[in-house]
Amino acid sequence: MSQILFNHPSEKLYELFKTTPTPAIVFDLDSVEKTTHQMKSDIKNFINTKINFAVKATYNESVLKTISNIIQGCDVASVGEHKLAKQCGFENFTSTSPYYSIDDMKYFCANDVVLDLDSIEQIIQFGEQNFESKKIGLRVAVPIPAILENNASIGLDSRFGLELNEDTLDMLTAVTQKYNLEIVRFHVHTGQTTPDLLIYKLKYLLEKSENFHNLKMINFGGGFLYLYAHYEKLNKTIEEYNYIYRNWSKKNGRKMEFLVEPGSAFVTGNGYLLSKVVALKSHTGETPFVQCDCSFWNLNPWIISNPLNISNYGDTINEYTLCGATLFEQDKMPNKKISKVRINDLLIFPAYGGYVGNMKNFNLLHKIHFWGFYKGEYYEIDKPSFLP
Ligand SMILES: Cc1ncc(COP(=O)(O)O)c(C=O)c1O
């Protein structure tokens, strides 16, 4: 986890973990604030580039308000996310989704949000409505060369977006002419972005924009955890990015604006999952099972951090399968190496600040409590309204 973006919990917060009822998610809101300032000031150095927050990364209102006090723009994937983000103080919006219903389209048009559409069919459905605004954006699938792929990047194997090949360009010309639409934005998200991948996307999308004369903006999506893992390359990347843009702008006599919209880089390392050990058992030949009072399945399907046993920190390290509290067989974290575990020990899972509490609510478990730590104060904060 990036040392630039995220801090270790303060001593006071670490002590508070020990008295917090479990299961709980604790947000270090001071750290969310610091992370947001850090990214905002770094991104300012990229020419014509602004930073938005990808709302899908958290639906916690306290976290959203903390971020919207510092940056005003965000990306939303649905009407629900737009309503929540607006209520939490965001003022500028982008949106991309593989599917908007006609009612969704009407809602976003009425709220002056340009939709970045994912398929020719969605563009036709939008065009047929004959909305007053003729502006649309395009979700673009980027062919990432093998050399720039990383273990969390996604190029043409992504199911999202349109590949900008000749057939697509012909179809786009036909539908935009038919419905008098203007394509004003490219929107991509290619998983985790390294500095070299960002430069590649800039070059690729600027080149493609030469076929799109109304295009005013390129949105590079999120995936900044990897970008910050290469923080030492940031200054050189900024120089290269600005140089490429200036040359392109001179050659084409046009300007372009850029957006980035990380989600996890704002929040992931600023949240902790707290869970108690409630049972221990073993099956012959299997790694011992540790039953926890939280569910990993409901909370976060893709970031699985290694927990600390803070009740028995420093004891011998053993291997366990941590088990979640639902009846889903895969609700577990296999092969975790942690200090020897006893009943009632407190496990702290770092990197649980993003994409938590917004997943399925399988088995309708008891609600998980959310806590916020801000300027020395510790208090229970709102949970997503759809959790029981
Ligand atoms: C369109 C889009 N933008 C931004 C993000 C945020 O990505 P991350 O949280 O990795 O920064 C996502 C994540 O799925 C996305 O789909």
C-alpha cells in the first residue's frame, strides 16, 4: 500500500480499535483528507487535468463529504450514486455505465450530466429520445500492448467500451449523423494504471481523437494505486505527459481537457475492518479454521489484505483459513499467516476503506458498524442506507 497516500493508524486510533464493538469498519477521516489533498496537488501538475472521485468506491456519507470538501467532481455509475453524491456536496459529474434505461437517460439529461455510453445500441436509444442536449461521451476499450499489461490491468479483454476500429468508426459516424449527436468525451478505465500505461493511453486517445472533431475531454479512469506505487517516476511522467499534449495541441490546433477518477486510491488504505475470533476448529489434513464474526464475502470481494492479530501480536506465526460468517462456502480467506490465534482475539484487516459495505447482503447478517476518526474524535458514522 502506498506510503505517499496512506498513513499507519495513530497510536490513539490503534488503542480505540481495541474497544470498538465488532464487526466494524473504521475510517481514518484525517487520512482521507490528507490523501485527497495529496492527489489533488499531484494531479494539478498534469496539464489541463482535473481529478474526480469514483463514487463506486464508497457510499459512506462521511467519507464522501470529507472528499467533496476538497474536490468537487465525481464519477457516478447510476442515478442512485448521482443522488447520493449530490447530497454529499459534489457539484460536477461524469457518468459511465454499460446500461442506462430511458428513465435514467432522462434523469441525467435533466441534471445536465453528459452520459458516456458503452455501445452503439445505447447511443441509438439515446438518439431516439431526441433530448435537447446532443452531447454524449463514449466509453472506449483500449488495446493495451502486452509489454504494458500488469496483473491488474485490462485492455480489450474488458467487456466495457467500444474498440475504436474502422467498423466502429463507421457505425459511430452513421449514428451521430442520424441523430445529430456530438461525441464530446472519451472515457476509459483500464484497471490499475502504471506511469507507462498512462502515457500510452494519452498517446493512443489523442491520436484517436483526431477522428472526433467535437471531442473536448478525455477521462483516463482510475486505478491509481499502481501509479502511486511508482511515485518516484511521477515528475518524469508529468513532464512527458505535458510534452506530448503540447505537441499534439500545436499540431492539431486544438485543446483537450483531461480527467482522472480514482476510487480506491482515495480510500482503500484509510479504512480498517475489525473482527473478533469466535471459534476455532480443524479438519484432518486441512489448515486450521478461524471463525470470524464478519463476512468477507459481503464486504469486499477483491481486496483481501493480511490481517494483524493485535491481541497476540508478536507470538509465533501460524497459517489459518479465516472463515466468514455467511453460509457461502467461499466466504473465507485461505492461508493467512498471522500470530497464534485464540478465542476473542481481535483481528485488524488493513486496506478495507474502499468497496466495502456496498456488496451483496447475503444471509442478511447483523449490520456492521462504521466508525470515523477525525481530529482526535471517534464516533459511529452512517452506514450505507441499504444495509439492515
Ligand atoms: C469507470 C471507472 N472509473 C473509475 C473506477 C475506479 O477504479 P479504482 O477504484 O481502481 O481507482 C472504476 C472501477 O471499477 C471504473 O469502472
